Amino acid sequence: MRHFVYLIAGLLFLLSATDLSAQSFNPADLNNVNVSELSDEEIRQADREIQDRGLSLSEFQQLALAQGASQTQVNQLIQRIRQVRSGQGTAQDSVETGETRTIETAPDRSSVSRNDTTQQEMISDSLKVFGMDLFGRSSISFEPSFNVPTPKDYTLGSGDEIVIDIWGAAEQTYRVTVSPEGNIRIPNLGPIQVNGLQMDDAENRILNRLTDIYSGLNPNDPDQGNTYAQVTLGNVRSIKVTVIGEVVQPGTYTISSLSTAFNALYASGGPTRQGTFRKIQIIRDKEVRETLDVYDFLVDGNQESNIRLRDQDVIKVDPYENRVHVWGETKRNGFFETLPGETLEDLITYAAGFTDEAYTQRVTLEGMTPTMRNVTSLFYPEESDTEIQNGDKLRVGKILDRFVNRIEIQGAVFRPGVYEYEEGVTLYDVIEKADGLKEDAFRGRGVIERLQENREPELLSFNIERLMDDPAAYDIPLQPDDVIRISSIFDLQEEYTVTVRGAVNSSGTFDYREGIKLKDAILSADGFRDNAAAYRVDVARRVTDGGQTRSNRTAETFRFDVDETLGFEDEEGDFELMPFDQIYVRTKPNYQTQQTVRIEGEVQFPGEYVISSRTMRLSELVDMAGGLSEYAYPQGASLERRLSDEIDEELEFLDEEERSENLENRERTSVGIRLNEALQRPDSDLDLILEQGDVITVPKELMTVRIEGEVLNPTSVRYDDSRSFRSYLSAAGGVTDNAKRSRAYIVYANGEVDRSKRFLFFRNNPSVEPGATIVIPRKPDKREMTAQERISIAASLASTAATIALVLDRISN
């Protein structure tokens, strides 16, 4: 935890150094941090501090070093941050198994942005510049590997860390850093100059000096001594490299001394669309040290020119000299940069060759003259040595979407499909190749669809029966692209069906089969329902009279008495059906399903009851329920009924599921009844006949009246026989300004409705009973006229006035 406090304190100072110049801070606080002991979460918090300040890791490194922080600690911290960002954080209890070299190799890619978001994704494939994807995608990363042996040609410089391991008669490890003067210092030895030495030479020099303090060390012949030593490279130094010219983000970058030209180009975002990929100069000590050709790597995987960089190297990206556009049937489309002397063959190589459907015999090259464009057709590969010029456009066409030797047969043959055309092949030959005709083949006529020489379609017909009986006489020679069509007899006829409706278990439409009988069709509908009148089955048949004058007949009907068991003894049930026959199974006239009504509330035995007769009335239901209870309020009894009467004929042809859904979906309404009078006068008009689904509710004695609508305080008040209609309105605070007082109405507990009436100057309000609801409706909203309507009315009035004035003037004259 102490290390973490030091880390955050150091970060806060470094990240706000520009604002805290007056404060005192010892950069050694950051040096007191052991980065390897920090948890991943602590590293993430440090990373957030850096990102909140808008700094890249490279900028943070430069700032930390400038403030005097240890390069080793900064490098280790940056390495941990990079591991956590990539999801490779190290657990605190892990065991360190070896030395790790660390250095910031490139700035955070999020700080390098092209002019448009992911430029290559914004440009269509045909407009891409070959090579830009290499440096422009965040999924591709050029970073030097630190887990490889030190290259023998690596040149030491200021900032490199050297690790010296001593073992044998003496055990010691030295970790020393090359000073700005190019020296390393080992205790009890003077400075050792290693700057500019390659690793092998530096190792020999260091070992020879170590013999001064380790007498058992013999660098020239280790077997003759008892002390041994090894010199390796620890954390590598950082170098500054400048990238200039046509790159996305030119500037000076601090990168690892193990970095190559690709690392620096990746850090800068790579060349722009105007930059060269073929002649990238690496300048060292004012001289061009190497010319990098990115195509060598992209095409051949050759990295010979991708040399290791040194401090103060300059990478210069000039504008391109020659660029050619390739599109069409090549595996890579886009812009390709060419060098002087490169040919069509080289360009095809850069484009990864032709696609499978490319027309390779001839390609089109569009070039430019000093005054206009020109087109050249090049035969490939005969003219593949043609030199490519700047601005050329190469187009590779596609092979024709045509067959030179195709014949197709379709329809009622065993193996329809495409066959090879051979010289002299005939219609009969192709039918035989297709394994012959199917049993359902229509043998009266077949057709051949053919293209004439001018590609206009032509149709040839042939008699299949004659062809198969006598091929020699009726065979037809075929041509390429002929399509033979042989129809099935089922393709040439309407789909035959029979329909079964009415009192069957599964009514519907079924496929017609030759020889199907009436009982077979009923069996297909899963037989009769319980209410089926099997003795009255009707069959309706289409009129197929071939007469040439209209007839009054629209259908032919048959009536049958079918055995309910559908046995074979019933001759009428064996009536043979024809296509499109419709069968109707009637229901028994006196068949009735149980119909129920429900009575609820203050009766002795509430619940569902079966309607025992077609004329069962309200009073009978109350008697069946044991009569009213002593708490019943019959004046408030109500009846709820479906909106439309239930008519059996409407549901006659529905199956059980459809019947249930139909009944459930019917809306219900209240019917005003006077139960008290119905019980006093049975069988009178007030004693209603009940219907299926009726629900009668008998409430207990009601003691309130509800006032709602356009009143100041909608409420329920206690019923008082002495109160008038107006006094109940007053109990609710009176009516509002928007109330339509003349339209007031009352809904009684039994469902009946009454409203206020007016005669001359007198208003007659309805009486109020317990359980009633008084409703005051709202005045309809007044719609103000629009400006256009006012103008229209004014214009109409003005026109009328002018007309009247004109008429009066003429009359007076």
C-alpha cells in the first residue's frame, strides 16, 4: 500500500507539473515504487490518472524522465499498464521467472487519427491504396519483441541497462546503466567505456576489466578458472526518431532502440494517400542509410530494408511518383504504386493475380497522352512485359455468363438438369440420359425453348408419344442452350379437392382421390359429431354442362341417408364423389347442448343453472335459486347479456375451438329489469325469457347514491328519501361551468336509465333511488374559427352585400 501511495503522489505531481512549478517535490518518490508489487487494480488506477490528463504513454514517459524519475521504474510502469490494457495483467502472487526488457515503443494509437475515421473503411475496395492497411488498422501492431536474445550487432548507447552475472567461486549480479558519457561503473573498478560498441565487443571489454577484482575469472579460457561471468542486455534505452513528409502524423517519436523503420511508421500512422510506399528514405548522419520498399514485405515477406533504427534517425516519406488504378477481376483492387521500368506482369503480381472468373486473354489499359486519354488492349501473357506509366488504369473483365455446350431438360423425367452438348445429340438421346420419362409425364406434347442466331427466343413443340414409339421418324437434333420441358399431368390440371362441412369432427377441404366415396370423405373429416343428422347429408356438385348457352342451374345437389357407423353395408354412403364436391352434414333439429345462466348475489343458492326450456323466465330462475334472501334489494337487480342473440345457425359449421372463441369474444351489455315486479307478476312482459350466458345480479340493500361527471366533487352520498335530484347535485358541490345541465341523466341500480326533461319553463328531474348514479355530462368543446375561415366568411358577406347593393341600385334606376 505504501508503494501505491508513492505512485499516486508521483503521478499527480508529474501530470500537473505545469501548474505546480512553485511547489517542491522530490522525484525520488516515484523511484521508491516497486512496480512488480502493485496489483492490477492499482495499475488501472494509475492508467486512469494518465488518461484523464489526455496524455499518451509516450508523452507520460517523456514528462516523467524530464522531472527526474528513474527510467527503469517508468519503463516497468508503462509495461505493466500495457499488459493490463491488453488483458494480460499479472497476479501479485505470480513467480518472476526471468528478466524482462521494457521500453515504450510507440505512442498510444488512440492519439493518432487519420483525417477520416479508419480511412480504409471509409473508402471502397476499388479506391484503396495498397499498403495503407498495414499501418492504418489498430488490429495490426508493429512492436519489437523483448523476449529474444540480444542481436549481436546491437550497438550500446546511453540509457541501456547491462546485466552482469558472476557465479562460481564468487556470486554477484550487477545491473548498470550506460551513462550519458557512454560509461558504466562497477564497484571497485573505474569507468568502462561501452558507448558505440556492439554487444560482443562490450562483453569482452567488461570481462577483461572484471579480472582485476575476480582473480578466478578467465575470459579467454573459462575452463582454466573457477569463476564465470555472463554479460546480457537488460532494459533497453529509448531513442528519438523523426518521421517527416507524407505521413498521417509527422513528428519526433520516442521508441525502443530495438525498433525498426516499420515501428516508427506505425507510430506515425503510416504514409498518407499521397505518400510513397516504395521509396521511404532512412537518413542517418545526413546520408540516406537505406531506402525502404514496403511492397517487398507485403508481396514477398522480405524485410531486408527494414533496418534497426538509431537515435536521431530521420524517416522521410516523399510523395509517390507513379500510381496505377486496378479494378475488375483481380484479387486485389485499388491503387498500386509502381517504380520506373515495372511492367504489366509486376502489376498483376501486386494485385495478387486474377480471380476465378477473370477474362485473362485480354486486359484493357487506359493511359494518357499529353492531350487526352487512350485505350490499349493487351493480350496476356503475350504482352505482359508492357511498361506501366503513371496514371494508367488497368481493367480486367469477366468471362461471359454463357455456356458453349449446355443442354437442359426439365419436368417429368427421372434426372432433370443440365447435360453436355455433343455434336449430333438429339432430343431422344437427352431423354435417355435423364433415365427416361416418369410415369406421370404428359405424353401429348413437349416443347423445346431455343435461342436463334440473333438470340431471339424460339419455341419448338413435339409429340412425346410418337417420339418414344418411333425415335427414328420423330427425333429432333438439338442445339447448344436448348431447354427441353416435359410437363407432368398434374401440372396441367387444377388441384382437385372435396369439402366437408357441418356436424363432423374436423371440417375442412381435403385432396380429391380417384374413386373416393361419400363415407371416405366423412371419415377424412374424423367422422360424425354427436349432433350430426346422418340421415340428412347433402352433396353439392359443380355444373359442368358443356352447352354453349347459359343455364339457370348453378349446382347439382344430392341428398343421402348415411349409416352412422360408416360401414360397407350402406349403399348410399358409397356414392362416388367428383372433384370439388361439397358435403354438408346437418345437425339434428332437436339436439340441444346444455345452456346455462348465472345468478349472483342475495339469493339462497347463487351459481349456474341450466335453462330447462326455451321459455324459461326470470322468476323461474329465482325459484330454482331458493328465492331471495332477507337482505336482497330486488329493485336494484340487474341482468347482463351478450349484445347479439345467440343463433345456432351462425355456429353450425364451426368446430368446437372456433365455437368457444366466438362465444368468448362477444361483448356484453346491461339489460334493465324490474325483478320485484317480475316476481309479483310471473309470465308477464316484465318477466324476461332467459338466454344462454345471462348473468343476473341481486344486490343487497343499497344505501348510497353516486354523483359523477361535471360536478365540483364527484362523490357517493347516503341515500335520503327526502332529498331531490337537485339536492344530490348540491351535495357534490354543484355543477361546473362546463356542465351540460339539461342533459343530466341517472342510471339506476337495475340498469335502467332516465334523464331530465324540460317542458316550457319547467324542468322535470328523474326520481332518485338507492344505488343510482347521477351523471352530469360535459358541454361539447367550442372550436374557434381559424383565420382562413374568418376571411372566407367575411369575403362571402362582402360579396353578398355588394350583390344586394347592385340590385338595389338597378331597381332605383
